[in-house]
Amino acid sequence: MNIGVIPNQLISAMVNQGQIIIADSLQNDQIQPASLDLRLGQTAYRVRASFLAGKTATVAEKLADFEMHQIDLTNGAVLEKGCVYLVPLMESLDLSENTSGIANAKSSTGRLDLLTRTITDNGTEFDRIVKGYSGPLYAEICPRSFSVLVRPGMRLNQIRFRIGDATLSDKELILLHKESPLVSELPIIQDGLGFSVDLNPSDNDLVGYRAKPHTGVIDLSKIGYYQASDFWEKIYTTEKRIILDPEAFYILVSQEAVTIPPKYAAEMAPYLAMVGEFRVHYAGFFDPGFGHALADGQGSRGVLEVRCHEAPFVLEHGQVVGRLVYEKMFEPPSQLYGRESQSNYQGQRLKLSKHFKQE
């Protein structure tokens, strides 16, 4: 049996077959090379705490215990920093018995420190959709750094479908790199392709951004609208290191320029818990063609969304902070990231989300 990540043309077929059920017309750019964008529904529920349904309950049953109040999103509504919300999505699923899914925040969502996770009926893990799942999908949203204004139809998270497990072993990854270089530097391959943080800028001393603690609301429909200085503090260094503050949120960039060949997809994963008191990444999907020459790329840096935890932590230039887990595609996609598909981040270096004016 063929296995792998399901490409865009087969995601379209899943819609036609009723495996993906939509409450409103599918948007032209909603299907990406190896994923489907998920859209917010009409109502948000403010809840007391984050929760999972568990094996014996539906999300609706659990929601009855934790709901505080409902918010109509029709004309736009603000989701406040530090609060937890549950939003039914416009898409639901009726998957075949051999098809599973994994969800993740979209790139722009992660770069706003907008914690967004998908939950399902009878689910025991965030962002994991079991084989053959049939039922609704919900987005749990917790703004961490900025309050945001949202409307129905906005896309904060995305889902990737797969048949079987087509994850590349380290040996297969080494062979793929020899055939089609995956990074610009000497590869670090251990349970995936390791990547490190760049704290040695070539043009100036700017190495990243730190979210300001008290800011205004970000309307997620406004692209290239906000002044970065109103929301972000620039981080400079000449020492090739920075000290991460507890519970602060940072945008940094990888030292390596990454490439995803057209027949593969990748997911960003944490490196190891013991390397430091921080978490790297909220948005983790890399589509086929990211940074690849066939999609007009020459390697693209991976933007790192970093949150420090209990103690201040010294982050050094070149320190390995994350890894890319590569998977084979079920079949090559008919569109590639950055070429046929809409792309905000092909060829990127250090870059904030698309909502901010480019400096």
C-alpha cells in the first residue's frame, strides 16, 4: 500500500468524496500543497480552562462544563490576551479508515504568539486526528502576547492528512541530502534534521524581536498595516548570544537556509527538553517546495518562535534548538509552495508576521 502525506490534488478529491465536509464554500487558496487551511466559524466560547474531550466524551459535552459565555464573531470580536476560547470550525471530517490527520498553527498565527490547537470529539491529544475520525473540528485559541480581532472565515490553523507513516529515518535523510541538499550548512541529522539559531548577523546587529508586554489589538484582517515598533522591541547583540527572559516571546531565525524537495513535506519539532528552558515553534508545517529551486527558492531560513520558561536562559549562536522531521508525499503535489501557491514567506530571513509593515 502506498503511504505518505496527501497532496493538494487528493485533498480536493477528499472534499468531493465527502471526507472533508465544509459549512461554507471552499476558498480558492484554502488548499495548500500538503495541507488544508481551517476556518473559524460564527461563534467563540470563552472557557475557564483548556481541555481535551477524552475517550468517552464529545467536545460539546465538555464545553457545557467549562463555558463562561458566547461571543458572536459575525461583525468581528476581540479575543483577549491571556484568555482561552473555543471556536467550532467550518470544516468537519469523515475520514476513511486508513487516513489520519495532524494540525498545526499557520505561520502568521505562530509569529503572533497566538496559541492555536485543534481538538476533536473523543480526542486525547491536541492537534492529532485519529485514523477514520468522523466528527466536528474545534480550534482552541489562547492569545499569549497580543489581543486579536477575529472574524468568521479567518484561518488560524491548518491540517495535514496522511496514510501510514512515511517519516524518513536518519539514514534516508542523509541519502536525500546527498541527492538534493536540504540545508546550506553541514547537516546535523539526529531524529530529523537539526537546525540552529543565528545570533551572528552579517548586515547589522539585529538578531530578533521581543514582544512588548502592553500593546493594542491586532486586527488579523489587516496585512502590512501595523508599525512593528508599536508591538515589538528589537534585539541586538555583538556577543553572539542573548539572554531569554522568563515568559517573554521572541522571534529569531535559523542559521541554516532550509529546502524541502517537491516530493517531501516536513514538520518542525522541538529538539530535546534538556537543551534549555525554552520552547521553539508554534507553527510547524513546511510544504513541498519551501526554499527549493523548482519553486523559485534558494533556501529559506526557518523563523523560530521562542518562549522562555521558568528561568533566564543564555542562547548562543549556533546552538541547536529544533529539528525538521521529513516525510514522503503520497504522490507529488500539483502545486508547490512559493510557485503556484500563495506564499508570504518564501525566501525569508528574519521576518515578522504579514500584519506588520516591512522595514
